Amino acid sequence: MAEPHTSSISQSPPRPTYAQVTARQSVAADSSMPTPRQGQVLKHSIFSAAFIRCFSIGDGNCFIHSLAYALNYRNYRVADSHTRKDIAVQLRAGIITEEAWQTFLTDRGYTEGEGAPTYADAVDYRSHVGDFVYNFVAYRLGIVIVALKSTDNIFCTRDIADIGPNDPIFMLAWINDNHYEAICRFGTDIEPPTEEERTAVRAVFEKVNAGEEDEHTERCFSDTDNVRGVFFHRWKVMQNIFKIMAETRSRSN
């Protein structure tokens, strides 16, 4: 699968370069991070409500930072920058275990170091997340990852026909070819999850050996900060995106 590229889905000024994103991290340990309201609002018509690109740290681990934000893993959204970095390192290590990595590669006919990253590189928070790792993360957690470059160039880790109603979906923007940010719904009118959806997200936390899965799930769906980072097929925004993907594929055929 081709790696996703720069998201142009919002009608907004050009995003900062990697160096500029990284420079924004030189803050004190007790500094508060940007709130969801400081995220980049997405104005394209496929977003039927208030959706934002949420700030993520540009330390080489921005893909995992984006997942941590979407899940609100270990209260990530209210953590300071140093704590966020620690949380992301822990999350990456919890997802990418050596046994699971080897199984993933073997089942697909790859050998680490020979066309595929080694386990050491895959789990290293300083290593950029490429095609192998973000597909592995989706496989390991049983989730769907949708990365947006533009409205006619959308990457998805699973065929649309294979996405079930209770499969957790994460939307990411891929910015300037080197930086991920989570795309989240923001507002006071977010529809609560169904019990089946809660169960599906709880299973995600079980797979990363987080412990206290019920508490993690509650924080993920809490309306305290009016942010939702996990979506499901029934959401209108996902139906809009899948329709565009289907139309794009039809034209290319």
C-alpha cells in the first residue's frame, strides 16, 4: 500500500514544516498543551459538523501521539508535553510486541531487515511510522485507520466492504509528508456510543495490556472535553469518506 501524504482537506493556510512543528515542543514540563479548541478546524463539506485536526508532538512518534490523543489514553489530552511523550512511548511498546511483530511479518511472507523493518526499529519511538508499522497497528488492535491526503486520495488499512459496524475507526491527517495529527469531532452535541461500540474500544485497550480497561474506555468517551476521536461506520463523516473512496476507485478502474 502506498504511504499517505499531505492532507489538503481543510480550507486553511499551509501547515508548518516538520522543523516548525518540532520547534513548538520546546516548552517547560509544566506547560499546558494546546486545547482542542486550538486545533485546526476542517471546513471541507465532507465534515458535516465541527471536526478538528488536533496538535501532536513532532518527535518522530506523531502517529502514536495521534492515536493516544484519539483514545485519550492515560488522560493524554490533559497531559503536559513530557508526559505525553512518555505516554506515547509506553503505548507504542504496548502495541508492538516482538512476538506479534514477527507473526505479522511471517504471515505476510516478510523477514525483518529484508524488506521490512526490524522489531527494534518498529518499536523505537524515534523511528518514523511507515507502511509496515501503521498496517501492523491496525492489525494488532483490530481497528481501521483512515489517513487523509485529499478528498480523492484517502488511505485506509482495510477494504470498505470488510469494515463492520462496530469496528473502531481512527481518522488521521498526514501533513507535509512527515507529520500525523488526529482528526476528532468537537462539540457538545456528540452522540454517545452504543454498548457494542464501548465493548469494541475496551477490546483495544485490552490488546495494549493497558489494565483498567473500563476506566480507559470511560475516559475515551468522556464528554468532559467535548472531543471524540474514535468513530464507527454509522457516523455520517465516515459514510461520506467511504463514498468518496468508492467513487475514486470506480474511476480508476
